[in-house]
Amino acid sequence: MNVSERLAASAVVPVVVLDDAKDAVATAKALLAGGVDVMEITFRTAAAADSIKAVAESCPDMLVGAGTVITLEQCKQATECGAKLIVSPGFDEEVVRWCVENGVAVTPGCVTPTEIMAAMKLGLNVVKFFPAGVYGGLSAMKALSGPFGGIKFIPTGGVNGQNIGEFIAAPFIHAVGGSWVCPKADIAAGNFEKITKLCKEARAAALGFEVAHVGVNCEDADAASAVCEKLNEAFDLPVKDGNSSMFASSGIEVMKTMFKGKNGHIAIRTNSVELAVAGLAKKGFAYDESSAKYKNGRMTAAYLKDEFGGFAVHLLQK
């Protein structure tokens, strides 16, 4: 995966403030243990350059970037230390142009149509939206995505563990950034297990897995109707007929044919099917590419290749 794909697959891009470079590698390992393999080390402190270098040399599985880059000098210093990504709070044409010309991934802060157009002119399609809470949050980015449909945003500032799922579910969001998964105080105190826990919680909230329904296979439409009638008779579950299946309430789908899965299927709803596919792949669960469905270029449904107890597993976009 390239840098942009890594950011999307991570979902959350930790904004890491380090006062001492000796904490850099331990922080990176804590993030990795929590399922997050990208980090943005900010140039807010004098330890930034040495911290980036330490992570780049000692943690090959971590994609380390430099944040709060506001000058070309900082940009060059960061890349010399091993940064694979440059993140700026605003748009600086000199910095962005240098990164583009030198093949360095860059996400400048762009919150106005003029800034977005300037970024597009230089070939960018992913920008930072900072501070997201101040500049209108999701509603502002949704409005901007109208005229700029090819642009995706990485909002930072105002995103947290409680609302990350809402952000990730939006089709115009590439990933989110924030420091809540690696608080400066916990880094200084050596509370790395807490950082790992916060990352795991953020990833879980971003994915937002929940059971949508369970599908039961039947031989034909008559058999499916009989099952639904019994469920209605016993539990007063409302029945809704469809072309290929019937639903008894919203939680039980009864197929009119022997569909995918020996016994049926389990539908899992998620904030992002694409993010779920990427995360499941890391755990060894591949998806069936031929089963994927798309809407406006975004994957909205897909089956996994594995069966679970005779049931196929179906991912659905919330």
C-alpha cells in the first residue's frame, strides 16, 4: 500500500507530541500494539526530528510522518530523518510543491474552497481539515464535497473516541487525526499500555461492527414463507416479502433459495466496508472480490471468503 492507502486503512492518525526523543520508539510500539501503524510526530517540540529518526530506524512497521510542518526547512529536515508523510496545519505552496516534486506524501490543511483548489492544482486529492470543530466539522466538509467530489478530508481537532464512527462513516472522510489516542501526559508518564488500549478502542469505534441480520437458507419461496409465518405466529414478527428473500422483522432474513453459506449468512454492519476489509485482511480474513458492491466508487457490501459455522459473512455499509 502507498502512504495514502496506509492512512485510510489505519482510520486514525495519531498526533504525537514528544518532549523527549527517548519516548518515541516506545510510543510507536504502543500504537502498533493497538492496531495503528501510522503516526504524525509534530514539530511543536525540539525533540521532533530526533524522534522521527528514532522511529524510522527502529520501527519498520510504522509509517512515521511529520506534523505541524510550517516551513520548507522543517519539511526537508523531517524527510532527511525518515518521515514518509508531511502534514501542515495550513496550505503553503512552497512546501506542497517541494513534496510533490520529490515524491513525498503531503496533506496540507485546507478549509476553504480557495485552499482546496490550490491543493488540487498541485495534484492532491487528500487534505487535512483543521481545526475541524472550529470550521464546521462534518457539515462543512459535506458541503465542500459537493463541488470537490474528488477530494477527501482528514479532519483533526474536534474528533474523539465518541464521534469517530460518525466521521469514518462519511464518504468524504479519508481518515481522522487526533491526540486523544496518545495523550502527551501518558507518554511522559510511560503509560504505554493505556495508549495501546486507547488505540484499540478508537479502531473499534471507527469500524463500529454490529450484527445487521442473520440469513437462513431455504429450498424455495414456499419454504421461506412457511418459516416467516411461524416466526410471525410465535413472536408477532412483521413479515416483509422481497424478490429473493423475506424478512421476519429486520433481524431475520429468510432466503428463497439455497444462497451463500451452507446454512445461511450473517450480515455485519460497519461504518466503512473498505476499512473493515483492510483490517480483516491483517487478521487473515480475505474478502471475495467478486461479491463486492459499490456506490459512487465506494465499497458498500462484500462477503468474506471464510464461513463461520456454516454461515457466510456479509459486510454492509451503515
